[in-house]
Amino acid sequence: MSDQHSHQSFETRAIHAGNTADPLTGAVVPPIYQVSTYKQDGVGGLRGGYEYSRSANPTRTALEENLAALEGGRRGLAFASGLAAEDCLLRTLLVPGDHVVIPNDAYGGTFRLFAKVVQRWGVDFSVANTSDIESVRGAVNDRTKLIWVETPSNPLLGITDIEAVAGVARQAGVKLVVDNTFASPYLQQPLALGADVVVHSLTKYMGGHSDVVGGALVTADEALGEELAYHQNAMGAVAGPFDSWIVLRGIKTLAVRMDRHSENATKIAEMLTQHPKVTQVLYPGLPEHPGHEIAAKQMRSFGGMISFRVQGGEEAAVEVCNHAQLFTLGESLGGVESLIEHPGRMTHASVAGSALEVPADLVRISVGIENVDDLLADLRQALG
């Protein structure tokens, strides 16, 4: 993060970091530099360091500077998807024979990357309950290089004490990676709590409008950032200029959107706890949630994601998803519109039969910013 923005509040950084006025026209929004290559002033005479847009592009640079500022990091990197960001990180930091500790509740695509791709490369992993510090400590061995955390987790909304796990990582001499997608940097700052790298799916809350796919890495260490940037260029799964511009536009309203997501989700979670057909509500904003106190300590508010279990098992959960009308049945999350899904058959089908398998009666909702009374009415009718 540049010193220019380090003293500013989050809302100000979201709007201004990386968003300098165009020097040619004074345009207050950075242009979309839809270009592949750049004129050089003699061999090796680069203007602003730009030579080829896989290596660097001014629109992507604006986004990457913004990402670093929002997470309080020294280097931000933007990718074509969240999984592209994860792949770059793992291939930068790991070699065959290494070991990673992953959570027992994680995005299905992350598990698939470890189980079906990275493991074939010779990197092993162990599963730990990252909400239990002793479980994490016990999973670390002499080959461990990374501890991977999602908090809140996907889809069970588990909470991990980032600062405590960072202590375990430091003691073991390994790096801590935190997937901050569910919280967004507005609600949670993992680097300030001791994480080494933050991962984002920019597709979700950062973009915020279900119209772009992207990913990001942010690191507090300049040298690690340079190493990741080298691999980003070498591997090539970079965010395009238009996608970068769309995410930048979304980020400007991140703070006000997250406030509304959290406000709506709190009211919906409270209603669900009282519904006779709901057997369990998983939302860290509820006092009875086992991670509530830690979430209250390390998050600004509790976010817009809720999972709940219903009477009647898997078929009943599927029927709730099918009967929702205002909640759109679809994968992904974090958009202004509310979504509903059945994780076992949709986003987390890849973890079936593994230690990360999710309950069959689970429904996950991404609470949007619509009028909350309309959302409550839709869930009531969907539950029957």
C-alpha cells in the first residue's frame, strides 16, 4: 500500500487508491487500456514499464494498487479467476514433496485443486479443523510449507481465529494463507492479524454485481510479492483490462454494499432460527454460533452469507431451493441480488466422499441488498 493512502479510511481508499486521473484527458476513471503491446522509445526504453499486457497493463495496475491498499498489503496481483490466483500461489511457494494443511470446510474448487491437481504434482495435504488451534498444530509436520484458512468458511460459515493460527504458523516456520472472499477486506484484514497472503475471488463481493470473474493475491512482504508477480507473468492467467475495470468499479461501493448485506443477513438469520422447518442456522452473527466471539473480534460485521439445515433431509433442501422466487437458484455469491443453492449438489459436489463433504440437508444463501422484507417473505414461502 502506498504511503499516500495509508492514513485514509477504508471507504476513501476504495474510491481513490489506484484511481488517479488520466494524465492526458483528466478523466476521473482510469481508462480501459485494451491493448496487447506498447511502443518503446528505443530498445528497452519502456514508458512506465509497460511492454506487453500479460506482464503489466495500466488498468490492471490500477486494480492491483487498489487491492493492496484495501488489504493493507505491499503488493496486490489480479488474476483471471480466484482459482488462477490460488494456482499461482501454490506453484510459487511449493515443490514436490511439500505438505499443506487445509481446512475441513472449504470451497469445493479449492479442494479439487489440491486433491486432483496439486497432489498429482507431488504435494501432499492434511485436513484440519482450523477453528481448533490444536487440530491445526497437530496437522503440521516437518514438510509443511503452508497453512490454508477460509474464514468465514464455505459453506458451513466456520470461524477461524486468524491471529492464533498465525502464531502456529510462525512457530512452525510456515506461511499462512487466508481466503478472505466471504468477508471482503471491508469486514476483515487478515494481513493485520498475521497472515502472509490473502486470497480473493474478485468474482464475489469485490466485483459485487455478478458480471465479472477474477481473482487476487495480496501480500504484506514486498519480496514475496515480487516472486508471485514473476510467476503471474510466467504462467499468464492475468486479469484482462476490461475485467480489471469492472472490478475497480465494483470496489468503489464495497463498503456500503457490505453494510447492507450484513444488515439484511442478520435479520434473515434471526427469522430462520425461529422457523419450525429449520433445524440449524449457520451465521457467525448469531450469539449461539460457536465462532461468534472470535468473529466479533476480527470482523467489522458478519457478512451476507448464511447456511441453514432443514427438516426432511436432502430432498427437502432441494425443494426449498427450487421453490424460492426472489432468491435466484444459482452458484456463486456476493452479488447485489440474492442467490440460493444446494451445496451438496452444486458448489461442493467435488468434496462428496471426502473429509470436506457437506450435509445433504444444507441450503446456502447469499443475501443481496434488496428490501429485506421481500427476502424474508420469499424464504418463508419457499420453506412452506
